[in-house]
Amino acid sequence: MDQAQRQSDPGEQRVRAADIATRRRRIVDSAQAYVLAHCDDAVRMADLCAHLDISARLLHYCFREVVNASPAQYLRALRLDRARLELLAGRGGGILVQDVAARWGFWHLSGFGADYKRMFGELPSQTLYGTPSCGRARSGATVKLCGGLPDAASAAAG
């Protein structure tokens, strides 16, 4: 079979597409493992690309295809989720929202509060102090991000 026949063979095209999808899934899995292993660090796209030895464009394509979010949206969602867990654990413990936000790399409190409310349906202070929220919290997930995170990518992209 010559090159032209192989390229037009639908079976061969399906196999190539499956190989590409598998490779992209492996890249996203590796990126997720790296991010979880370095949650206490401020992981940036350049860190992921260097660790995975891939271009930023390939990383973006992989995340878009596998989790339907950009790597930046994914990282923001992960940091918001970790901040929420810390706020929930810190109820009554004298911690401050701004300290938690800063620890997770959110330097602009108004942006942190807006992203947090978009993702969880309540303000960070409402989570910390256990006050009822005005809106309803998001509970459903359409895309599984690592660690069982909700579909924060679409929520944070808003």
C-alpha cells in the first residue's frame, strides 16, 4: 500500500486519531500530576511546558481537547478549589480570607472574590464564616478536572 492509499484509508485515520487522543490524555495526566505534586508552589505554564518538554501551544491543545479548558483556566480552578478547602478547614480558626488568597497566588482580592463567587456561588467570607450564600452553590460537574474538581474552567471563565 502506498502513502496516498494509507492517508485516505479511514481505518488508518481512526488509528492515528486514537493515537493522538491517547498522547494528549497522557500529557494532561502528567500535567495534572505535576500540578498536584507542586500545589504549594506557584506553577506557571512555563513550568509545565519545561517539565513536560512540550510547547505552550501543544499544552493548550491537549487541555482544550481533554478537559475542555485552557491550562490557565485549569490552574485557576485548582487554586480556587484549594483555597476553598482551606477556608472550610479554617472556620473558627482565626484565619483571614486575604491570607488564604495570597497563599494560593491571588493577589487581587476583588478578582479572587469574583472568581470564587462565580465558581462556588458564594463569597470566600461566606465560606469561612459559614454564613448562608445569596445564590446557590455550583455542584454539578461537566468536565472532570484532577482530584474531582468541579467544572471550574467554565465557571471561572464565566
